Amino acid sequence: MDPEVHLRDVELGDVDAYVRMRCDPVMMAELGGPLPREGIEEKVRRDVEDAASGTALIKMIVPGAGGPGTGGGPVAGTVTLWHHDVDGTVFSEIGWMVMPEFQGRGVGKRAVRMLLERARYEDRWGLVHAFPATTNAPSNGICRSLGFTFLAEQDVVFAGRIVRTNHWIIDPGTDLARTNSSNVR
């Protein structure tokens, strides 16, 4: 059974969670190492603006039964869906991070599934790409178990670093594996 998870929009108060995720050597091991602490407030501010405008779905993962208005619990990570341009082609990409104390519990898989279900419901994201590092077995496992199709290994640039990744793709409208569904919010 999948764990209960709530997704909420990123907020200005999520700076500490961003620091834990992006500036920690363990969390960033698959992405070329920790990012500098400077600029995290600005990154959170930009993400809050993008989430508020609807140009990206930037969600904080909150485990448990908490929902809107309940205050929720501690942030377990983040899952994000956005459009971007690569060599003149615009496409949708999904990415996620789960704090070490929540890893291995199915929280990340549940959150990714929930955001893909929302993408299916909104019908504005089209095909969704994911690029977990080739050595990130849990994230590649999430892609495999949710019905993504593996395309190829490729190098991508993340935060100015080249990371060797597995390129996965999914059509949320037709390919999302038929496992336990969730409520779309």
C-alpha cells in the first residue's frame, strides 16, 4: 500500500528544506555534489513565483494524512514539473528529491505519481521527461515502476555540472502505470 502523501505549493518559508536538499553532500551526491548556500533564498523566491503563476508545478512533499489547511507535517522533499527549452525544442520535465529520513518508504514514488496524475488531468504538459542519474537506482526504479519508457543514457547539465543520466519519457494520459491512484489536487 502506498503511503499517504500531500503535495503543497512551495512557500517562502521553505528555505530550510531547500538548503537541506540542495546544499547537503548526501542529497546532492547523484547531482555532482552540494550547491553553495548563497542564492537559496532567491531560488525559493523564483520557485514561489513560478508556482503562483502556474508556469511550473513546484510541490513540497508532506507525508501523512495532512491536507490543505491542516498545517501538515515535516517536508519530506520536493517534486517539480516544468517546461524548458533544449536546443529550440520545448518539453516538460519532472524531477524530485526526497530527504534521507523519508527514503525507502515509497514517499517519492507516491509524490511523482500524484504530480503525473495532475499533469494528465490538466492536459497541458504533453510527454514528460525525467533524467535521474544513471547511478540513482531508487529514482530509476520510480520511473520503471510508474510506466516511464527508457530512451537512452545521456549527459545533461544540472547547475552548471554535467551529469550522466538515464533519459525516461512518459505520456501521463496513457502510460501511467495502473497502480493505486490518488486524489489530484
